[in-house]
Amino acid sequence: MARRKTRVKDKWREKRWITILAPDSFNNVPVAYVPITDDKNAVGRVIEVTLFDILKGDPSQHQYKIFFQISKIQGDKAITIFKKYEYAKEFLRSLVRRGSSKINFITDAKTKDGYIFRLKVIILTHKQLNTSRKHVLRLIAQDVIEKTVSQMSIDQFVQATCYGKINSDIMAAAKKLIRIRHVGLEKVKLVRTAEKEIALLQA
């Protein structure tokens, strides 16, 4: 008895390609071109790029990873929101040196338009610090973050994160008291969108 031939579905043919656009904070520049099966399954998908993919500037921008989440499909384009930012692991390893102090702490910050982010701050000094001076550095960084982020919109915050403005503000405040070698936002993650915040307040 002859075997019936079963047609193998070509999954790639069923897919269509769409252009991923960065959010408004990056002027909606195209950052990736990816295949999707359908609009519904594509929404919620997270795309990883580097700062270099967006700015096409200095090669050192490869050190910063940015994650965008697809929020909407419009024709052959995907609209995204900022989801996460973090240092590349190799870059993080290159920063740590012997004989210096590494200070890490995590804090939540809320933008003026209601977005909540979790920030992991890293501070590296030229030499070892005692516990009280480490505590002072944490307080300085925390104060700068609370004062500046609360005055920023979501777009301003994303730009300040990815372009290093928050880092330089902390550095400027800290260097009056303690010499530091590096300060940065090792990781920034969106915890809650403004829409979810509003829904909670109305509940």
C-alpha cells in the first residue's frame, strides 16, 4: 500500500517581516527587522538591541543593552515601549578593579507621568571606603534619583538613563565629598506603566 505524502508546512513562508521602531524617546528610529506569525502573538514580544543600534555612533555604545517590548502592530511596523536597560556583562566585568570599593543598591523611582522603574545603581571608587562613607554615597545617589526622576516624563527619563545624564548628576553631587571612578545605572527595569498605575488608583 502506497504511503500518503504529507505536505510539510513551510513555517517561514507563513511569517511576515515587520520593522521594529524604537519608542518616542528615540524618535521612533527603526532598530530591527523581524519575522512574525501574526499581530496578536507579536504583541508583548521583547526585542534586545544595543545603544549603538539606535545611535550608530561610538562603538562603545555596544556596552549598553536596551530592551523594547512590542505594544502595537501598525501594518508592517511594530510600535514599542521601553522595557529594560542594562550593562553588557563583559563591560561590567571590565569596570571592577582590585583595591577599590564597589557599592551597589536598588531603588524604585517614579516619573512625573506615573511610570515606575527599578534602578540598580553601581558606584566604583579609586580606593577602599569604610562602611560609613559607602552609606553616604548611597544616600547622595538616592537623593539625586528621587529629585530628578520625579521631575521627568517617561521620554526624558529613558533618554537620561541611556545617555548617562543621571550618572553624571550623581557623579557631580558625589565628587564634592568623595572621589569616585565610575557611577552608573547597571540595570533599569520598567515595573509599572502609567496605565496600570491609574487603574490601581481607581480600584
